[in-house]
Amino acid sequence: MAGYTKESLELLRQKIDLFDVLSSFVHFSRSGANYKALCPFHEEKTPSFILQRGDTHYHCYGCGAHGDAISFLMTHQKMSFAESVQYLADKFNVVLEETDRGAFTKNSSKSSLKDAIMQAALFYHFYLLHTRDGHEALNYLYQRGIDLDFIRKFCLGLAPKNMVLFQKVMQEMGIDKKRLQETGLVKVNFGGETSDFFQERIMIPIADSMGGYIGFSARKFKDATFGPKYVNTAETILFKKSKILFGLNFCRRNIAKERRAIVVEGQIDAMRLIYAGFEITVASQGTAFGESHLKELINLGVNDLFLAFDPDSAGEEAALKVGDICQRHGIGAHVIRLLEKFDPDLTVREKGAQYFSKLLQTATPYLEFLVEKFSKTLDVKTPTGKAEMVQTVARRIKEWGHPLIIHESMKKLAEITATPAAMIDINPEAICQAYSVAKSEEKVDGDEVLEKDLLRWLFIMGGEKEIILKIAINNLKSENFKINSCRKFYERFMQLYANEEKLDLLSFANSFSEEEESFFSSILKKRINREKTEDVFIETVQKMLDRDWLLEREEIKQKIQSGLCSEVEVMELARQFDNLKKKRPKVIV
């Protein structure tokens, strides 16, 4: 997360209305001075999720869920700490001032640019639905099976051909040409005059993962319109197409819950599937699906990706590329087999959602898809053809990097192709050695990873699960932490609860230096599975206790082997070592 000034974070904290934040995701009813709702964190029939207007924390008397606005966004909406802060800043119109090595620059542009794009989207939407020019575009959409409800759900619009109207309306709304240029909505021509970047095209708003509009994808619906079929917003400080997953704002919660996602090629395909109820669908934005897109889904806990690409040569090549990326990251890949000339949009329109659901359930595992793909180009009925196909797939598997994935994939390849495993050319020892060397070159501090894991559970679940605090207090002290920054955070956290103060993540972060704020953000960047809170926390504490226990044993062992101790001292150390070995610490619950 970028470093923000303490003043701007404090202003944000003061402006947050928790009811306003939660009511966007939870349906409340009034009950005296309180608001009640069915808890979003567990199944229940009687409301036990309580919020008092003006309070800064919610609480569920059923499951114990407890937290502030940021913890709610992190646990319920699966946002990172940085995303949560930016979401709240946008929602409550707070300008966050970024600090950069002691100096700060105002970050007012991002929220104001998002506002400009939102106003443009509303204008385009109105122009499509309520003008004579919009009728032709509406007819085109209707012919593609896109009805009014679909149009309203995704706020589809129309950019006018008129070169004056759009800029005039925007200026009347207080959005000047400079902002329009910065959002990519207008371009500067020779002579300094400006013109609309989008003209006579159907406008598809593109949102970031939190739902804020950041750009457009514009599709022409007339053959006479100049340019390619699709035109996207040019790169801006908001719009980076290589990092955007279209549809994620509609699907992020379901993706995090189901831990799987469907990937399609285009926005129309994504919208069609989302509208049909497949709210785990995303599309890359005007560029091939790559590692940055996959990492965004991995951060949401995705284990399996279903690839619904067009059934043509380009779609097959895209499936091969994405499938390999998934394998390298240990993510299961499955290919949805569409009928010839049927993309996902047409499949749902012509065959129905239930038909597509069956395709999803019977998707082909990526390795089987590879074998089928190369079997088409080689005569596998001949010994040489089959041998070449098997070795071609085997070479591809070897490039996936992880030895366990390679080993299991090779076994599966032998099974699929009815080939003796011993006949497939692979050297497991060489792969493992190469993998170990590559991993050893990565500088990972095991102590820091372990201690960050423990702090993450405390910060996110400590206010909700009393057992978490109890376990920490009963088992850990400051000296159990080897990383200085982690020790300081632990001490501050425990002091907070010793003073019987509620944990407010924003206030907590606001007390840090810029370096500490960055470290704190890195702790909260990783998601947690709140359903396994107690078990995982106990396991993490046990690892910390075991680490200290093993280090103490190692210190005694080194003293014995140093040659600097007398025989009596060695005997005493050996006795200490044996006693310590028998007394492995156990977590006190």
C-alpha cells in the first residue's frame, strides 16, 4: 500500500459511516437503537448480527464475528488492506495524500478521475436508452439477445457521433477537459482542439475489483464505423489493461467462496455468463490472460480455473498458454469444450444455462486436453507417431517447474496414453535438484513468514475470536519473536487489549512510520480462511514454540561440540539436552 499521511488517514477514519458501508452488502432492519441482520458470516434464521448507528464496530452474537469497516471488507468482500482503504476513501470522498520519502503529493486525481468516468458512463447509458440515435444500437443489442435488464445491470451505453454533445454535458457537470484527457475520454488533435475518443460505439464500462469505473471497452455496431471491432480506453493511471479482469467486481466474493473461476475471451461472453448465473466469470481486458491476471485470482484463493475460449485455433492456442501458466503455479486447469462456431455467449443464448452448466461439470482436465491436441497432429496409431506425441507432451510437462506436479502429471500421462511409466523420458532427481536450486536463490526469511502469519490472524480475527487472544497470551511473549518489526507489532497489539481498547485497523495503521506502514500492509496482504481460524492459529503458535525449542537444543549441541567445555560441563550440557528433548512445548488452549 502506498504510504499515506497520518492526517488523511485520520480524516478517513472520522468520516467512515459503518452502517453506510455494511448496508451495501447486508440487509438491516431497525430494532430500537440498533440495526439487526442475518449474519453474513454464518447460516442463521434469526438475526444476531448487530450494529448500533454511529458505532465503529459490528458484532454477531451467534458466531462471534466482530470488527470494523476494514476488517469487514477484508473478510466478507475478500479485499486486501490497501484495497479496503482505497474503497473507503472513494466511498466517503476523502483525498488520500501519499507520502514519498518524506515528501507527499496529493492523490486527488484517482477519485476525481473515477467520478468523471462514472458520470460519463451514466451519460452514455442515458444516451442509449433515451435518444433517437440510441434506437439503432438498442436494436443491435436486442438481436444479440441483450434485453433492457441486461443493459441496466452492466450499465451499457452509447457514445454519440455528435462531436460536441458529450464534452458539453461533461463541462456542465463540472468536469473540465483536463480531467477528460486524463481519463482517456477525449484526445487532443493537431492545433490543440479536443475530440471524443469514443464515437458511435456501444460502451461497456470497465470496473476495478471494488466496483469503481476506470475505463471503457467500446464495440462498433455499424460496419461503416472507423477502426477495429473493439476499442479500449488508452492506458491511464487508473486503467492498466494487463492487470484488469473484467467482471471481477461482480464475481470476486463468489470466486473467493467457491475457490474457482471461469475465464473467457471477451466482455460480452463474461457478461452473458454472469447474467445467466455463473457469477465466477472473468475476462482479460484486450490482452492475453497472463500471470498478473492469475495472481489476482490466486490472491482470492482460487484452486481451479475453467477455460471457456472460442473453439477455434486461436482459442486452442490461448488455452495451451493459460493452461501452462496454471500448471506452473499449481492451479488446476480445465478446458470447457464448446461446439464449433459457438462462443460462450452464443452457447448460453442458443443452448441455455443448464447446458453450459453440464459443459462446466464435464470440462476436460488440461493434461487430457494436451494429449488430445497433439494426437490430432500426429498419427498416434503408429508406434513412431505415438512416441512423438508422448514425448512432446512430456517435454511440455517438464517446463511446469514444480517436481511434484511434474511427477504426478507424468504418471497421469502414462495412464492416459497406456504407456509404461518407465518408458517416459524423465529424470526426477534432476528436476528436483534444479527446483531446489531455483528455490534456494529466492531469499525467503522463514522467521518473518511465520511471525507475519501469526500477526495476520491476530489483527484480522483477534477482535472476533476470544480464544485467539487467550492462546496468544497463554503461550507467547515478546521474546518469542525473532523479527524486530513483528515483535513491536505484537507488543502494540497486546497493549491495546490490555487497555481494553477496540481494535480499529485504520487507527492502528495510522500510528506507524512509513516503513512500518509498508510492513503492516504486507502482513495483511495475504488472505485467510476464517473458517479454520482456531486450528490454523494453534498450528502457527506451535511452530513458533517448536522453533524456540529446537534453537535451544541446537545451542546446547553446539556448546558440547565446541571443544571449549570441561568434561563435567559437557556431562551437564548432555543432561540438559536430554531433558529438553523430552519436553517439547505444547500449546496451552
